[in-house]
Amino acid sequence: RSLDDLGDRAGSQAPRTWHEIQSVFEELYNGSAITKERYGLPTRVGVVRGLASEEAVLLRPKTVEALRQLGVIKLGIVTGRSDDDWRAVRDRIPLPPGLEVSTDAHGRKPEPLLLKRVLDNLGSKGFVHVGDTVDDVRMVQAYLPLKGSAVGHAVVCCEPEREAVFRALGVRHLLRDVNGLPAVLAALR
């Protein structure tokens, strides 16, 4: 929908506070019924199927297998999703059991302790963090100087028009598609 259409639908109830903006975001993302049930937030827009139901899973099972063949036996996730949103998508992603996860219940990116929590729980001495936002890069950069941190690399998935932003942050490894990660890992060895 266009912003004008959404504004017309919201009318005098257009969001003005953070709580109201969060409510509209959750309604657009999860749908009105889930927003009301899961978060107890008021609904304003009337979305039957939220954008979450349309999300495509980008990671392919053969990529996870290729990582395993390269010796990657531990995987972790640091996500900005809520616990509920993570649980809703988790089973659609071809990730192995034993996954360590940090959600927004543990903090917000770029807080480095989110990454530290995952790596500590996995017992990792080294890592490659794959992200797609500036906050992902800043989280890795804030983590690396911490005492006792694991050695690691930031890899970013981005479109060509966003490359300059990540290069300016010092990112050396860029992907167009997360499924290219095995080639990056092979090159890092």
C-alpha cells in the first residue's frame, strides 16, 4: 500500500508515539490478529496477512551442507527479531540443531554482548559473522576488542549500490547472496 493509503486508513489515529509506531509496524509485519494476540497492541491498519508470511528463506540446505564440509560445525544467530518472531520463522530456515540464538530479548544490535553471548555459548574460538546492516558490522567491530574475544570476520550481504557504505566501515568480504558464504570461507582459510 502507498503511504497515502496507509495515512487515509489511519486517519486521526496516525501514530505519534514510539508505542503507536511499533503497533503499526507489528501490524504490517505480522498482521492485525497476531499483533493484537501476541503483543496486545491496538490495531489501526487492518492487515489480514502480514509481510512476515511473504518472507522468502534465502539460505539453501546445500549451503549448510557445504559449510559442514568445510568444517563449520557450530552455527549461531544474532537477530533483531523478537522471540515470538524468531520462533515463527525458525522452522522454515534449514539450520541444524544445536543452534545458539540471541534475539531482541537479549539486547539490541549493535550491542557486542549479543555476539559474545552466542560465541561463548558455542565455545567458539573463531567466527565469521554474516549480516546485512550497518549495525551488524558495528556489533562485530565493538566485539573484537573485548578481552577474550574470538578472532573473527564480518561478511556482509548487500546490493552493489550499498557496497561503498560497508567498504567505508572497513568490511572486506561482501556477498550478493548468503549462499556464496562457503566460497568466502574457503578463501579465508
